[in-house]
Amino acid sequence: DAKTTQPPSMDCAEGRAANLPCNHSTISGNEYVYWYRQIHSQGPQYIIHGLKNNETNEMASLIITEDRKSSTLILPHATLRDTAVYYCIVRVGSGAGSYQLTFGKGTKLSVIP
Amino acid sequence: GAVVSQHPSRVICKSGTSVKIECRSLDFQATTMFWYRQFPKQSLMLMATSNEGSKATYEQGVEKDKFLINHASLTLSTLTVTSAHPEDSSFYICSASRGGSGGTEAFFGQGTRLTVV
């Protein structure tokens, strides 16, 4: 799986949008971009994933650049409960082995009142 | 969404004893499950891949005789930490996915905090 680079930490004011960047310059054509988050002492939680197009769900939006070398996860209105470590992971999408995930260090997002 | 459940969520055991952790997929069948370990202030590290009906595949550096994995059904995988020592104290997390192709998310259990005293 391609390697990702994320800033180690970010702060965001409560109620504002949180924009979390991720670089994945070695991503290959069949690799998806996945985002997970881990709230302290819990298992990771799936947020969103995409291949080429921008994606949006009830939790977040994912913006992928045209060359697919970077992406941004957007939490439109951050709340205190969004404080967590956010992991950007790229992996091949299909097949049982593809569900194995390689976690980097992620970005620790702190939402400030 | 799919639910993966781990049990127990927290366990304290004496050094030299064995501990079993269960991982269940509650509303789907999982032919493959994964076990991760997370030490304080570190990221998750894959320990092994649990395959239903066959032997688990272990990552380099993970002792297969110490971390016994059994995946006897499509909804249950167990991890047994044998002869536990204080250095085995960690947060153990399992994951599972539904079958199918392309872009399917993995679901994680809530994790098991193991403390060996």
C-alpha cells in the first residue's frame, strides 16, 4: 500500500470546519483513499473513502485532487466529540487481503471550545 | 452499519496466565479478520490475519505460539495470549469486513485493554 503523510496535530475551533490534509504521492490507480478516526481508548471508526471523485456522507466530505496525490478530509462543523486521531490510509480496494490496513501516525485533531 | 464486537473490553491477568479475547461479526459473515495491537501513544500495528477454517498468518516478529488465533466460524475469531507477561500489556483490536469487491470499509471492534500484573 502507498505511504501517506499527515501533519501530527491540528487544532480547530468548535463549530468551524476542520480540514485535515493527507499526501499520498505514490498512490497507484487501483488504490482507494480511506479515512478512519480513533477516539481515545476505542477501536477505529470508519469515516469515508473514495477513489477519484469527491465524496460526502453524513460525517464528512473527502476532496481528492485531480492527480490523486493528496486529499483533504473536511468535517463541516467540528464538535468536541470530533477530538480524535484521524488516519488517512490508501489501499487496494478489492479482495479479502485488501481489508488489512496499515496505520501511520495520523493527525491528532483537538477541537477547542 | 456492520458491527464487530470484542469481549472482554478490559482484562487484568497475572503474569504467566493465558487470556482469550473474542471478536465477533454480529450481522455479517467474515472469512477474514485481522488482529492489531496498539501500545500507548503509538499507532495500530497488524499482528496477524485470521482465516476461517485455516491457519492464521502472522506478521514478522509476532510469535505464533504465544498469540494463538482460532477462526472456527464465519462470525468468530479468538486471540489467546499465552503465558502473558507485563510487556504484553496493550490495547488489542480486531477488524472484519464483509466480502465483496472494491472499496469496502473494514469495521473494528471496540478493543480490549489487557493489563498483565
